[in-house]
Amino acid sequence: MNAETVLTNARIVTAECEFEGTVVLRDGRIAELSDETCRAAGAIDLEGDFLLPGFVELHTDNLEKHFAPRPGVKWPSVPALMAHDTQIAAAGITTVFDSLALGDVRGETDRVRNKERMIEAICAASERKLTRADHRLHLRCEIIAEDAVETVDRWIDLPLVGLVSINDHTPGQRQFIDPEKLRLYHTKKYGMTDAEFEIFQAQSIALHEKNAARHRSEIVARAQARALPIASHDDATEEHVREAVQNGMTIAEFPTTQEAAQASNEAGLAILVGAPNLVLGGSHSGNIAAIDLFEAGRADILSSDYVPASLVEGVFKLPQSGIGITLAQAVRFASLNPARAVGLNDRGEITPGKLADLVRVRVVENAPVVRSVWREGQRIV
């Protein structure tokens, strides 16, 4: 059992408001809240810093870069996972759904070759309680891949699997509306020549026509049979959203247009947007800007995607954007809302009875700095 911990002189941010006061942690849970300062011996003085609930991250591929820090490099599994875990925890993320690509439109890439090592490392480290953050698995299912269904069958019954998403990165399908941005992305990021891109595009479209509909149906059925939350990825049209609703999906990851975001909102899907997009002021793919979705009331969940630190930066950027979002509301996008979206009702807000997952943040020259992190009452940063 954990000893009692008292955090005082904090700017506490609950799901509804913020106030100066004290939080008492006991046995891994939040036991008491007070708007007074505690002067008892042993109380930890947070010196007026913000105290937020631990962030809940539903979609990050940050783990991939630790397993393959350079193309073709195969980093040892345990050090790779622990480096990723340290980075996640230091960003204030106490629950993370590591999004693992089960297939890639470009074929046998590093992310595909490393997926088994990544999954095994997460499961082993979690079982041994080695990680700072609580790690779960988010299976990203690339439905045009030839072995998409077989790969899902191999992993979907693991206890840590908590989210399944349906991905279709066929050129011209969803992520890239502008054909020239699509070409530029692949030729610059992957070093393809124009001729190589044309071949890649034709092969991908052929695989889409052969596999996408059947694989989508079979994978959705498997997720539904296990009552797993399902997310649609990169929806661009109303038709994409209608298909997601018909498939029983409840999360819309990174809608690429206002049309898709509006349809998702009207259908009751929880809309997930990227914190890097928010921090940078726009999408690197030329799609809708996250700030526009927040302003329109069509964003529910903030995700760090490929930059863990962007989550805390995005949370503090929203109240400064002038679109009427308070800090308490901004914090919900990174904590309570994602937790509820995947059925984790024991965390995501500072209220008695919830897990004592907390983040201490100090703002220095308008930059939020994570100073301490607690998970289930134990300090991990």
C-alpha cells in the first residue's frame, strides 16, 4: 500500500475549473481535495505550479523511432522501449496506447519488421512493472495489406489491446487530398523518384481494390466480437463517416476536412486531432488545421501523435488562442475525454476516487515545463 502523499500550494485543474489548494493521495487514489494550503510536516509544496491529471494518449507512433532510430537500424528491444517510456512519462503522459502499424502501404518497412519485437517488449515490460507509464496496445490495421487479417488474429486477444483502428493509406484515399502534396510527401520523406512514386501508387491502388473492403469487414467484426473500441482514420468525406458509423466506430482519428469533422460530430463520434498540428498552426499534409476544428467545436481528444511533448504544449496553447477555451476545458481534451473514449473510467480527472495520476507543470516564458509526474500516487518523474 502507498503511504499518504500531500501536494499543496498547487494550482489544481479539475475537469470543471482551477483553484489554489491541496490534493491528498492515498493508496494510489486521489483521497481529498481542498481549496486551502496544508502546512503539515511532510506536505510537498508545489510553489504555485499547475497540477493536472495525467494525460491519456490514444495514438502515438513514437515507439517506432526508438526501435529504428535510423533506416535499417535495429535497436535492442528493452532499451528502446524504456527510452520511449521515459520520454512519454516526462511529457506528462501516464497512460499511453502505443499505436503499432500492422502493415504498411510501402510494404516491408522498419515499422512492420519491428512490430513483433515492439509488442513483445511492451507486454513483457508491463508484466514485470518496469514502465513508468501504463502502456496499452492500439492496433493500427492497414486494410490493403495482404496479411492484414492474419496479423490481427495473431495479436487481437492480447490483454493489453485496448483500441483498434482501421487505416487505409492508399494514395489518394484519405490523408492527402491534394495530389501534389501526396507526391511531394513520398518523394521527400522516402526518397522516391517520380517514376518510383507512380509505380508505388499503381500497386497500392491495385491492393486497395483487391483487399480493402473485405479486410475492413473482417477486422471490424473481430473487434466488435471482443467489445473493443474502434477508430476510423483520416476520414475525408461524409461517405467515410457513414461507413464508420455503420461499422460501429466511436472515434474519428484525424479527420482531414471540415466536411468529415462535421459529419463525425453530428454522428456522435469522438474526434481526435493532432497536438503537433495545433502547436505548429497547421497540418504538414495540407489538411484541416486543428485550431479550426477546436474553434468550430469539432474536436474532442488531443493526441501527441509523433511528438510526446506536444500534448502539454497544445493543452496550454488552446487557452491562449483566443477561441474561448479555458485551461480546464483544454486539459479534458488530453485526459478525461480520451479516457472515457476507451472505457477507462478510473482516471483522467482530479477528483476523489480516481487514480492518483498527476502532472506538475510550471509555465516559463509562456512555455509549459513538466516538473513532476505521479502515477497511482508514486512519483515517476
